[in-house]
Amino acid sequence: MKLGETTNEKDVRRITEARDIVKEIINFGVTEDHKLDILYFLTIELENRAAIEEITTILKKYRLGIKPDEESQYVNNEPDDKSTKLLGV
């Protein structure tokens, strides 16, 4: 008589569940940019700070838009009239 799952069975179940989640995301019709954003947002939900720092550093090289360590993409593209600035951007 078997009582509970073995460690290997738990790992297989966990990996299968993760793969099923990925399939659902892909079936949703995401672009490459969406995938990178999803990876980034999942990464910042991790508890391991070292992993977060390493993974986000790599992802920042490939994600589009404003990155935390860069100036705003709107610098030098604003009109001369400073009163039109929205939220200091």
C-alpha cells in the first residue's frame, strides 16, 4: 500500500502544472514582448532576492520601454512649454 507521493512524483506533478500554465499563456496569443514582460513580472514575485536581481538584470536587456536604470524615453521629446508636463514626466 502506497502512502502519499514520492519526491519525484511531486516534482513531475509540479513541472506538469507549470507547463500547463505556460500552454495556457501561449494559447492566449501573446507576443514575444508579452512573454518577456510576463517573465519579468513573475520574477519580481519570487522570494529569493538574489534570483530576482540576476534574472531581472538579464530581462532588462530584452524588454522594451522604460527600464528602471534608464532615463525616461520622453527626455528631449517634450515641448518647450514646461506647463504641459504631465506628472513630471
